[in-house]
Amino acid sequence: MTQTAPEDAQNADAQATFSGTREVDPRYALDEAALDRWLTAHVEGYAGPLTVRQFKGGQSNPTYELVTPGHAYVLRRKPPGTLLPSAHAVDREFTVISALHKQHYPVARPYALCTDDAVIGSMFYVMDKVEGRVLWDLKLPGMEPAQRRAIYDSQVDTLAALHAFDPVAIGLGDYGRPGNYFERQVGRWTKQYRASEIDPIPAMDRLIEFLPATLPPDGPTRIVHGDFRLDNLILAPDGPQVRAVLDWELSTLGDPMADFSYLLIAWVIPATARNGLAGADIEALGIPSVAETVDRYARLTGTTPANLDWLFAYNLFRLAAICQGIAGRVRDGTAASAHARTMAAQVPMLAAGALSFAEKAGA
């Protein structure tokens, strides 16, 4: 799995030269001898010697490249230290990619899950390393308009394919609770935000009142990725095809409109403040508009969002809560990325944006 760019994703030169991995951070060092023994016992075809490096991305769950003479793997682990409840669920990641891999959906091949903290200090799983491109700048510099459009279309098609699965039919019927998805998610992210709160943010307080009082009707129960965006996809080296969808930590069963509208917030987030498209000349770039993206998804799934303003408010609130969780890990000394402080500083901007959409939706 090639996670090969800085998480602010706004510097094209850095994107071109980013090496992807580094020496393992001492805070997240592994017992390589113990890991080698475990891999020998649990991963089909594994044979050392083993070289371990850490990916520079992955501020949530530390992620490692494992290289042997004959194969390359990726290891995802829970970070050590005090963690928020229900966060860093690498066992859930392993469950969902195992089910989807059997359906030939583009995910890395999973090998094994280790729930014994004694091996490397926390739960982890191992999967194939998928070669390809991870594109971090949504404006896709250096490409032709037709190439950009093909990538954006492929992204939507891959999400629609995920939402086509009946969870029960592929063995994920108990992967989450059906019904009341947005109600449960608003409650979850409110709790996560409060658990990590440092300084009061009035916009977040207003959203915590508004969102539960204005919930949309329940949609169908489907697998939702929870963080479906361009830089969580591995594309073919020379084409728009999606080879693997990454980072399933937030996945569950829920309303597919949550996933789709989360993808769409890229169009309303300023490129100058965070990796977004607002303010860019997307027509000249060849990037489909929100309306074109909605139309394509609707043709594939038969579903369209009923209230995009509410959905944008919800998703920006949720993203603010996630970033506040990163701020809490900075405070507690458990953040796994050098860019975590930058992410944490975005909470007020995201909260203000969420509130502006809430007001359009009728707050």
C-alpha cells in the first residue's frame, strides 16, 4: 500500500518528491524479532529477513511497510497510549476488507489480525502492499482535463459500487446497527469532540444543538466507508482505475448519503485552507461539478441527496470533531503524525463552515 504524500497535500513539489516512508518513529518502535516470529506463524508465504519502515502519513493508526526479499506488506496498528473510546478500530478494518476482498472489491488482500498486545505492544493487522498512485492534491496538477475527469468519475463509480452491496449477503450484517444512522453519528462525534475539547468553540456548541433536532429520514442500510476521498484511494500507475480503497477505520453500516456527501465537501472547502476545490476553476481543470457528480452517482445507485446543506453541515461538523480528536492526541502526546498540529488548528474553520451550511438548512 503506497501512502506517499504529506497530509496537508498542498505543496506540489513536496508531492513530487515525497518518499513515502521513513525510519520508524521511536515512539512507535516495534519488536521486529517478535513480529518476524508472528508473521512466520500467521502469514501464508512469509519468509524473512524483514525490513520495517514507517509511512509518513497515518496520523490516526501508525502504518508500516514490511519488506522481505520476496514480498511487501503493510501493517496497521493501534497507537499505544490512552485512546478515545471506539477509536483506532483496526480489528474492524480487518473485518470489512476481508469481506470486501472476497467480493473482488478493490481493497488490499488481508492476511491476518493480531489481537495479542504482547507481540508489538498493540493490536495490528497485515495486508498486501498495493502498488500505484495516491493523489493528494485534488486539483491534480500536471494532468490533462480528460485525465482529471476520468479519475473523478472512477472515484464516484468505486463509491457507488461499495453502496451496491447488501451487507447481510456478504457477511457484514452485524458490522453495525441498522437505522438511526445520523442520530447515532451526531451523538458519537459530539462525545468525541467533548472528550477532546480544549478551548470553547461557539459554532460547535450551536451545531451540537442544531443537528440532532433536524435529522433527515433514514436511508437504506449499506456499508459506509466513513472517510472516502481521493487520497484514500490507490490508483493504477498509468490510468484512473482504483486498485485499492484505504483506511477503513471509520467504516460501519449506515446511510450511504453520509459517504457520498462527505466526498462532496471537497467542492466547498477552500483549497487555500485545506485540501479542497472551492475557488479553483474546476471547469478549466476538467473536474466535474457537484451537480455532475450527483447525477453520475444517481445514475449508478438510483439515489440522490435530499438536503445537501444539512449533509454538508453534518460532514464539516464531523470533520471538525475528528480534527479536535487529533488536537486531543497532540495534548496527550499520542498523535502519530508531524502534521497533527496543522490538522488540529483547522477545527474553528471547519466549525464555522458547518454552521454556515446549517443556517442555509434552516438553523
